[in-house]
Amino acid sequence: MAISDWPAGERPRERLLAHGPAALSDAELLAIYLRVGVRGKSAVDLARDVIGRFNGRLDALTEASLKELASISGIGLAKAAQLKASFELARRALNQEMTRHDTLSSPGRVRDWLRLHLAARPHEVFMALWLDAQNRLLKAEELFAGTLTQTVVYPREVVKAALSQNAAAVILAHNHPSGIAEPSTADGLLTRNLKDALAIVDVRLLDHFIVAGNAPPLSFAERGLL
């Protein structure tokens, strides 16, 4: 049955207008974007198929390549391009929010941004959020990339990057593709070494996050590990 044949109170667009976007499921929101389904499937059915393709993980959906999205039946290149554009706009909006405001005033925003950028990566990535003296974002920078299980991080290169940005502080982050957020002994040792190295050039290490799957990123500062 086409969505146009559904009762008005059950149609995603009408529900959004009446109750706001937060009242809709992931599939309903995506269905509004897709607008139409395919033969035998409504837009909501198609949206469920798309999300199911990524095991229900919206972060994995946002990181999918243009080719991967276009290969899904009912999507095609034009819709895939529109989806990639919308995901990039979301990233840029979060980035601008952190640039304008004190990053530490909204730790939830930082976690959302990190999950959006790192949660679906198939290999480990180590990045830095360089901040000015008011804790506003200067630049988000991917410094190192590694394998499925590890990344080699060089403190000297991190310090050089801090100086190049004229940063006053930094939030570090890396992902665990395994989906397990618990820090390893090596993670703890690296964090302490980086904190000491950055202190020499008067750059404060404010936090180090581990991003793993859909769970909230783990904070070293909240764990008392800094």
C-alpha cells in the first residue's frame, strides 16, 4: 500500500508536521527524504531496507560511499548524492556549532560530532580537536590512521600539529572498530605521554575519547584517567 493510501495520522510527513521530527522513527525520517518507494514497497519499507543494509546503524549509513548507496535497489545515483550532501551538511553544522561556542560547555555535542565522524570507520583513526584559549574549535584534524586493531601515534608529530594550529588546548579521540570502548593499557600510556609532551609547549590536554559503535564515546577525563 502506498503511503498516500495510509490514514493521515500515520503518514510520516503529516506526523512530522503535527508532532515534530523527534516523534518519527529513523525509517520514517528517511522515508520523507526518499519521498517514493519502489514497486511493491512504500517509501517507509524502502527506508527500512536501507537502514537494515547497515544493521540499523545510522553512523554506518552516513559513512557509506556514494557507490555503495547508489547500489541499493530504489536509491540510485541521484538519491545517493542527495543523501551524501545532507550528511555532509549535518557534519558542517555540528562543526560550526563547536567553532562558535565553548566546546566544553556542551560535552554532548562533542560526543555527537565524534560519533558522526569515527563510529563507522573500518580501521582505527586518531584525531585531534584543536581549541583556542576560549575552548572554541580551531580545527578538527585526523592525524594518524591504522589497521583494524591499532594505530601508531607519534607524540612529536602531535606536538608539531599543536604548534602549527597555535592551539591552547586539545581534545584527542580515536575509534575502536571492535565496538568495545574500554581503554587498553597502551591507550592509557599513550594518553599520559601525550599529556606530558603537550604540556611542554603549554597545550592542555582536556580529554581523550574512545569512540566505539553506537555507545556514547568513553571519556578519559570522566574516568579519572588524565
